[in-house]
Amino acid sequence: MPDMPQTVTYDDDKPHEECGVFGVWNAIDAAALTALGLHALQHRGQEASGIVALSENGKFNAHRGLGLVGDTFSDAKVMSALKGRCAVGHNRYATTGETALRNVQPLFAEFEFGGLAVAHNGNLTNSAALKRALVRRGCLFQSSTDTEVFIHLIAISLYGSVLDRLIDAVKQVQGAYSLIAMYDGALIGARDPMGVRPLVLGRLGGAEGNSWILASETCALDIVGAEFVRDIEPGEVVVIDGQGLRSIRPFGRTASRFCIFEYVYFARPDSIVEGTPVYETRKRIGAELARESAVSADVVVPVPDSGVPSAMGYAVEAGIPFELGIIRNHYVGRTFIEPTDQIRNLGVKLKHSANRPMIEGKRVILVDDSIVRGTTSKKIVEMVRQAGATEVHMRISSPPTTHSCFYGIDTPERRQLMAAQHDVEEMARIIGVDSLAFISLDGLYRALGKPGRDSLKPAYCDACFTGDYAIPLTDWAHEPERIGARSIAAE
């Protein structure tokens, strides 16, 4: 009997996509469009999703559920109840707050000035401090998400209009956020002053169309047939209502520190992020990696799916054949929702299998996007060796992840990050590879069209690689062991 394929489970040993947001203004079947948009943004959050639609009589119609978009919004009765020409949707991955229905966004509430629905992608770094102050003022929190902070800040603001109240709120928060709010026939999009998280503007019906879309990525515009208009800029608040579209800059012009890991891993390959096609960027990253860390081998094999474009770029630059030596089973759904360490260790989310004919008797270069805890990398290497590889070399298309993210990405504490505890040689020994190399930080910047990293004015947020946290980490100011020496949290 031929050998059975070697299989390992993929145990969530990855940074997790923060969340995805999508909003529609003035469109027939706004909720259906929003559901499609959330499908396209499923990679940004798989634990829960929700849609709130605003009916013509000003009533909010909402449905939220745990699980994938297709499970939550598969019932025709559910969709038919979400009436309205404006809608906001959200995909959740729990970076803050437990996984529970009360934490599923969009959050919405009724006030004396009317109803308000809010969905946001990112993390507030002064959320705990703001919550304490709000509780002292009598605010009652119904969820454990920092999104609710926005709701309460807007509610207690002394300003008159909802827009002025929202601007008052964003001036009080710190952190990374791309936010969509909806009220009384208006849709608002806002990005934090450094633009860490993405948010794009699209239009349905071409230049003359009168339906607008806000979304985390351009792939969500594509699925609903919307035309990309532009990125919402750092620190910008965009208002869409019956008067048209207008832009407000509460913070003036601000310098961007967009998350560099969006290019490496988070964004969908067919998205265009900050004017840059993600797929082509990842191939350039792979080519740069090949120039920096060449090794003799017979085949380049990506760890699917995120490692595929970089592996292609590496193979072309190195002149080594590219093969799908590892096959990912896309039909192994998430068996459990709760993102606990126990579940991560059991590895119940995804499975990878070795494609033995592409590996056996060959010197293999494995290309992956990152190493976080290192547990999955070790299992993948074991699987490839069991499939008959004579040598296994690993190349990583990002620098070593040495620091945790506090800006909306679910990463472990520093003590759990392999690269924070071991040098590259030790990591190679633990993982079980013949050699291990990461792209340099300057090399990553070069792949993005920069001459290198300017240490005085970095073009991107790269705190997970450098510990250079550009936004104060107020809530962690007294936990230096979680942050690292280069943080500005206590300043």
C-alpha cells in the first residue's frame, strides 16, 4: 500500500487579521451588498459578523452572529428583515474582549439625538483609562470591546450634532482605528491620525453614481462592482449624506505610519493597499529575500496560502523551480470559536498535507510570511522531512517578530514570541531546518519602493519588528515586560 500523505494541523500560529469593516450609503439592498463585502473581507475576521441597516423611517434593523459570514447571513428571512438603503457591517477577530454575541459589531444605541451604529477595525491604546473615566461618570458598558468607548464618548459629548460629537470622541482616543459610523441617513468613515489601519472609499454606478461604499480593502469594492475612488487619508473624517461627500481634518495633515504587515500577510492578495497591488508587492518581497539569503536547492515550496506570492518571487529571482509541495485543505472549518491557547495548541483550524512527489529526494526551500510562536513551522518542517526532503531550508518574508502588536493585531506576549527569546541560529535548531533566514527590515522597505528604513521618520508602523511604538501605549504603561525597551508608552 502506498504511504498515506503526511498531514499536520495548522494551529493558529499566525498573527490574526484584526477585523473588517464595510459600509453602504444610498443603495437598494444595502444589507445584501454589505454581506457580500463582508464575504470578501472574511480573511480579516472569522469569529463573528454583524450587519446593521438603517430603514427609511430611521429604525435600525440588525443581525449579528458567531461564525462565518456565510453561516450568519445564509437565511433569506434574516436578509429580508435588514431593510434600508444604508448599512454597516463588521467581521470580528477578538483582539480585545471575549468572543461573545454581545461583543459582535456593529454596536448601536439610541440617544436623544437619534440612533447611532459604529463598527471599527483596530485597537484603542487608552481604552481602559477612558473606560474608568466613563464609568465614574455613570456610563454602563454592555460589552467588553473598546468599540463601545466610542459610543459612550459620543453620547456624553457636549457638542450638538452627531458629527461634532464623533469628532470630539476621536480626539480623545489613542490607538489605531478605521471606523465606520451610521446615523440618520449619513455614513461616516474615519482613520486614526497615523492611518495604521486601511479604509477605502468606493462608488457604485461609476463617476455619476450616487451610492457610496466604505471598506477595509479594495477587494470588497470589487465584489459589489464598486469603483475605487481613493483611500481615506490618515486623520481624515469623511461624511456622506444627502448633501454629498465632504472631508474634515480634525488633526490637520498628519504623517502616515501604515501597518507594514498588511503588505506581508493581512491584506488579501487581490487588494490594492495605499496605491500598491498586494500580490505584486509580495512577489517583490520574495525576490528581495532571494537576493539577501540565497541557498542551493532543488525546489521552492510555499507554505500556503500566504506564502505563495513571496515564494513565486523567490523562485524567479533564484532561478529555482517553484512547486506546490504543500497542499492546504480549504474545507477544514474552524471547529471551535473561542480563541484559547488550548485550541491553538490542538490545531483545529486548518490542515496542510505534503505533496510527496514534489518533495521526496529534493533540497527544499520553504517560504512563509512569518514565525510567531514557531510551533506550526516546526510541524511543517517535520512533515516535509517525513515526505522525503533531503534538506529543508526556511525563508521568511518578514523580519523576525520580536514585539507584540497593540494596534489591532492578535499577537502573543513577547515571552511567547520565538524571535524575542532566541536568535536565528537557535530558532533554526528548534524548528529543525538546515538554515533559516528572514528578510531584513531595510530589504522589506526596498521591496515597498523605499531606499530603506529611515529610523528618524519611518514610513510604516513596524513596531512588531522594531519595538518602535509610534502611538502611546497608555494602558500598558506599567507593563514594560510586555512592551520592550523602545516603547514610548510612558512618555
